[in-house]
Amino acid sequence: MAISRREFLASASALAAGFAAVTALPVSAFAADKVDMDEVLKEGALPDKIQGAADAPVTMVEYSSLTCPHCAAFHNSTYAEVKKKYIDTGKIRYITREFPLDPLAAGGAMLARCAPNDNFHAMNDLLFETQRTWAASPNPVDALLKLAKQVGFTQDGFTKCLQDQKLLDNIRAVSQRGSEKFGIDSTPSFIINGELHRGALSIEDIDKIVAPLIK
């Protein structure tokens, strides 16, 4: 039986609780806080989703929410440039971590983690690309199911994923650790070689940050 809208929102709402003060930021103030990078890279409640060379001179950790419009703007523009210019060329190791701001974002994060055939990035990208469609839908469960089927979900797999309490708890743990340990209080936020940058960085911002690190 398919998960209902009420069940979906009820199960995901626990994750959003406690993050009411978290905001989505449009641009970076470009002021960076120092963060212990060794601590950042320790294994958390979920395995990190990593792209790029293990020996890249720069490690960039992104905390984002799938319903955050500024996160979507970053992914649909800047991220593509970062991947082409830095990730695919072995200069940046890119780590994606969940920081959902609301129940819908929590559900989307669960689906990305459950994506068949290790299609995390494909599902994550698809959710950002179509954010305006599913996040604003009067029936987000149906909208998410249609998207999930594009990356290989069955109806049963979709339902089981959204009812996975352990996964929900682990996503919440990733978010809480980011908040408590590293000062994540807005999305998107990026930790780059031990510096925390808040807001939707442009490719020009990233160029300025990364240039001295890859010389």
C-alpha cells in the first residue's frame, strides 16, 4: 500500500523539529569561520557521498536542504561549473551532506539515500532541478513518486524508504552534528579545507577560495 501524504509528513516532521531557526541564505558574506577539518572528515551516522579524487588538494563539504531555493540555484548553476572545473579534474573532493529544513526536504533526502543502483547523485540532482514542481505540489508524495521512478524506484521501494525510521534518525543525526559541531545554521553552507562559508557561493567566489589552495 502506498504511503499517504499524512504518513509521509508525520514521519518526516520529526526531522524538521528543532531546526526552525535555520534559514536559507541567498549569497555568501564571504567571511569564513575556522573549523577542525579532521573532525569534519570523521565518519558520521551515514557514509559520506563523495565525488572526486581522494588525494585532491581541496575538500569541499556541502550542507544543503532539498527544498531550499538558494541550494537549488547553487546546484543548477554553480555546482555544474564546480564539477567540470574542479571535481572532474581532481582538484576538489566534494562531499554532500543532508541538512533538511522541513519535512519535504527530509523525505527527499531519504529518497536520495535509498536510490536504487547507488543513484544518490542522480536523485539528488533531479530533486534540485525539479524543486519548484514537487516542493510546491498539493500532493508531494505523488510528485516525488513520479520523480523517483525515473531513477529506478518501484512503488514498494519508494514506500519502504519513506517509512525507514532508522534512515530518518540517521539523517537527523547528520544534521545535528553539522549544527552542534561545525556551526551549520543556514543553507547552503560549505566547509572548504577547514573554513566554513555560508550562502550560495558563485563560481567566482569558489575560484577565489580555491585558487590559493591548489597552487
